Amino acid sequence: MPEPLVYKLNDIVEMKKPHACGANAWKVTRVGADIKLSCTNCGRGIMMPRFDFNKRLKKILVVSETN
Ligand SMILES: [Zn+2]
């Protein structure tokens, strides 16, 4: 099994499918039972269960330096 990706608040992540606006870079704005993301291009926010997020996450683009 592949190693699960480690992500945290304020990281920029790429998903398996791009947003409807064409961008594929999302900022992680909440980490909990649900993951909240904000599109870095159009600013639209989405929320999904952590389980779904883990399946849809492709890679971490930018690791946040804040804790
Ligand atoms: Zn967008």
C-alpha cells in the first residue's frame, strides 16, 4: 500500500480532478473530520469528509511553514 500523504493546515494541494474553473491548486483551510479547501484561483471553498479527501488528493504542492 502506498504511504498516505501527510498534509496540514495551509498547505497547497493538488487533487486528482481540477476545479471547474480550470485550476488545480487548493489551500487546506480546515483539517478535522471534514477537510475544507479553498481554490487558489477563484477562491471558492469546498468541504468533504477526510476519507474522501484522502482518496482525491494527488499531491502536496506547497508545504506550509506555519504549524
Ligand atoms: Zn476554482
